[in-house]
Amino acid sequence: MSTSRCTTRVVAVCGGVGGAKLALGLYRVLAPDTLTVVGNTGDDFEHLGLHISPDLDTVLYTLSGLADRERGWGRSDESWDFMEALAELGGEDWFRLGDRDLALHVLRTQRLRESTALSAFTAGIARRLGIHARILPMSDDPVRTIVDTSEGLLPFQRYFVQRRCEPTVRRILFDGAATARGQADAVAALRSHATDAIVICPSNPYLSVDPILAVPTIRAALKAASAPIIAVSPIIGGQAVKGPTAKIMAELGVEATSATIAAHYAGLIDGLVIDPSDGAEAATIKLPIELAPTLMRDLDDRKTLARRVLDFAARLASERAPGYRAVHREAR
Amino acid sequence: MSTSRCTTRVVAVCGGVGGAKLALGLYRVLAPDTLTVVGNTGDDFEHLGLHISPDLDTVLYTLSGLADRERGWGRSDESWDFMEALAELGGEDWFRLGDRDLALHVLRTQRLRESTALSAFTAGIARRLGIHARILPMSDDPVRTIVDTSEGLLPFQRYFVQRRCEPTVRRILFDGAATARGQADAVAALRSHATDAIVICPSNPYLSVDPILAVPTIRAALKAASAPIIAVSPIIGGQAVKGPTAKIMAELGVEATSATIAAHYAGLIDGLVIDPSDGAEAATIKLPIELAPTLMRDLDDRKTLARRVLDFAARLASERAPGYRAVHREAR
């Protein structure tokens, strides 16, 4: 990592687990207070009367080192006495909440009821957890991802957790997105000339990134951004590393390839990082491509990929003429 | 215990820990479905956005066998991971909530927000916990005990838990009581001719029983009750077994004696049970007195006292002429 990298300012657009892995890599290779994560709140929901923000929490727990690596969600060193007692009392137990994790949901619910904005609450928690990055919700207004399936319309968590992504997906809707205001600091960071790179992390594009892009001022800020926008494909060899991305792509009638991901983000991104195993696809994609291992098994993998993404962004930026506006972005 | 005891129908008016001990004794010596507990909700409060009903929960946990005996509140076999995480995140941690206990508060909060009445929720939980007694809040309307102290007005739990009863008590107020409607089943049980005894359990009269009596229709039902009303003094040898009763009595300018308890409940009760160690006071009390050991160390003590109370009530009832209305109760 070059020394110049240390002061690179980066905005990561990030959903849950897969995206958070790269966000952690970026966090660890960047200087403190240079990373802004714009997180997905489309899968937020009210459950047991609590406001739960699964993707923001995954980012908080991942960057603070509290995340459980094996489970892929929630905190490590977790206990489940609350869930057990809840089931005994007849409460809904399909969405599992650990005893420690619950503290975050109870506190968030309390603060939101007191009219604290989700962004302010999240910033406070990030500070408490010692995180030297900004973690921002895409919007402080409610946006809810609804999956139109073979079993009808399902709120995201009902589809994702309760029905384990089994129903066939027809369409994905982002209720509230059209009128949601992009979180002001997130919009400013995306538009800022001080931002050196914008990274769309390898989260599920349809379920986890699209809700962010569906917020009009976020989308407009990306369109207007002076920093190069790099996406990292979540597809490796026709498969998603984890989760239902490939299954959903099949159900939506598209091939589960990085070329499809490129097409999905066409007009918005300046470059795509794909795994070397999909190198043959590079020729078919009309975008600058970086081949870099995208499977992140450990922290070194995450940091290595982060450096490759940042180098790629720096290269794209340097190739531009002064006053460059992203050539690959089109109005659409 | 006589066989006739098995079908005795009893209403217990009960606050927290001390009262719940006798309620358990009554529960264990009575036939299933013959005990109704009318519980105090004056110490209910909203904390961390959750609706907490400490006295009702103490009764629920005590009758179901889930209560922690040593601690005196909450559940046995409890864990505290939620509290630990909450403190790390900067949440208020002066009121301790165990991980299992929390399930009840989260569920209650959710159901009350969905407009379920506290009485209906409590009944459902009692059923889930296999309790064959009715546990009723004194009212489904909010009543809040406020302690007027040397440090100003303190909501009950702030006084009791956060300030550990240290401020000097001047007065105790029951906000909302005057307009609260007595819970309908509670009022009916108190008034019912099928009720054989009404027992005011040895909870703190000022903090835990008075809020119940402050609900106009509950007080009127007690006044009109055909069943004998027996109170059990919480004072033994000038001391309360546990808690701040004696301290509060001193601060309110009354002697911490069973005679004071008798005077406090005068006009409402038909008899008072006091500990044999306070037998000398009996002559000064203008009420039928039963001397019975009121210190309840174990389940046998609880059951023995329960039987003595029920025998006392049966004796008072048998001494009455047909059509008797309580001779010791006066309008006041």
C-alpha cells in the first residue's frame, strides 16, 4: 500500500454480509476517518415492536470486530436466553435476536421514538464502538424492500429469513424510496470533490444495493460524482459466494454472470472488479475491468481486495483528462 | 386443611415480593382456579421504551415457580448479557433487566402497542406459564406512583431502584388513580357473593397496596364486599421483613407497628393478622386480630400462613349473622 493511499477518501455503498467484508478491508487499509459507508436500510423492519436495521448493524459489528464470522450475522460471543424465554411465552421467534444484539435494537427503538434520526443514532453507536469511519443510512426516511414472489408480496425479512428465500422472485419493490430523502452527509460525500473513490461493495445488487440506488438524491449524487465509481461483482464462476443472488438472478431471467452485473450497473459505474476465474467475460463487458480475487475468506483477502479496488480507482482517475466527468455513466 | 377449603374462592390484593409470598401460599393451598390476584400497577413504568410491570411480573414469576428467591425479583437462572451490551452502548443501566425477563417486557410492550389490554396480556402469559389462578392488574388504565421526597417528586422506580429509597418520603401520590377504572374482573371478584375471603397481602401498604385502593371502583368494591377482608401486617417487631416499609413509616410520622397498619386499613378491613411477637399490640387494636407467624422463609411458612388467614376469614364469616355487612368497615 502506497503512502498516498492513507489519505484517500472513499465512500463505500454497502448492503449486508458480503459488502461488509469489503468495507472492513477498506476500513483497515485506509487512514482513520477517511471511509464513509452508505448502508442499506431497505431491509430494516419493525419486529416485536423493535426497530431492526440488519445491514447497518452488520456494518457496525463488522467494523468494530464484534461480528460473528461463522454465523454471518449478529455478534460473536452471543447468548440466546431472550429468544428461549420469548418462545416459551408464545412470542414470534422466526427472527433470531441474540441477548447482546438486542441491546442495540432496544436502544435504537427508544431513540427513534424520541425523534433521534437513524443517522444520528448510528453515528453515536459507531463512536461508542470505537469505529473511525462514518456509517450512514442511505436515508433517515423509511424505505422498505418488498419482494413480489410466487407467494405474493413479502416484506424483505419475511422472504429472506422466515421463508429462507424459497419463494420465486418476480420483482423487487422499494416502498418509500421514491419520496425518501438521501441522508444529507451521504449525498454530500458522494458528490464531494474530496472523495477519491466510490465503491459499490459485492452485496446482492437486487436486494441490497438497489434499495440504496432507488433513493433519488443518492442516485443523482452518484451520477454527478466526480470520483470514479467502482463496483465489485458478487458473482464468481456463475455462483454467489453466499446468499440467494444467483437464485434470484435466475428467477429474474438473467444469467448469473459478472457480465449481467456490469449490465445492471451500466450507466452508473466507471469500472467493475471481477474474479480472475471469470476473466473470459471481460471481453464482453463494455467497461474497464479489473481482474482481482473477490473471494474474501479472511482479513488478508479483504485488505488485498480493498487495495486492488483502490488502485483500480486511482488508475481510472489518473487516466482522465482534467475536468473529467465519468465517460461510462449515461443518463438512464 | 379441611376439604371445604378446597373450593374456597379468594381474592388476594397484592403488591410485590412480600405480598407475592403469601399469594403463593394461597395458590398452593387453594384448589385450582379459585384464586384471583389483584396486582399493583402503580410501579409500572416505561423504561428503554419498554412497558415494565414489576409487581405483576413478581406475581407471575412467583406463582409459576420462575422467580429468583435470593434476589427477590426477576427470574431464576437468569443471564445479564443484554445489560452488559446496553451499558457498552451507553444505554441506561440503573434498572436491571435479565435476558429472559426481557422477553416478557418486549412482548408486553408489543401487545400494548397493538391495543391489547394489560389484563388480557397478563392473563395470556399466566396461561402460558401454567398458572391456575387469575392475575389481574388493578386497572387497565395507567396509574403511576409518584413519591414526593426531600429530593422532589420522583417516579416510583427512580425512588425505589435508582435512589434505593434513600430520599426522605413526604407524601405518596397515585397519578391517574382518581380517573382509572378498576379492572372489571377484579371489581366483580371483590364484589362477588361467591368470594369467600379477600386478603390484603403483606406488601408495603403505602407504596404497593394504597395505589390499588386509590382506584375508586376497587375501593368501592372492597367497601361493598360481602366476603370478610383480612389484612396481613407487613410489620414484625417494629421492622419490615424486607424493603423500606419501616423507614417510610418513620418518615411519614407514624410508628412502625402493626397497630399503625390496623389504623391505616381501618374502615376497610374486618380483621388483621399480626405476628405473635407483636401480640402485646393486639389489645390496642379495635379489630379482630389473629396471631400467626408472618415471617415466610420457605414454602411451608407461606402455606401455613395462608391456611391461618383462610381459617381466620372463615371464622369471621361464620360469626356473622345472615345478611351481614362488614361491621368494622365504615364510610371514610
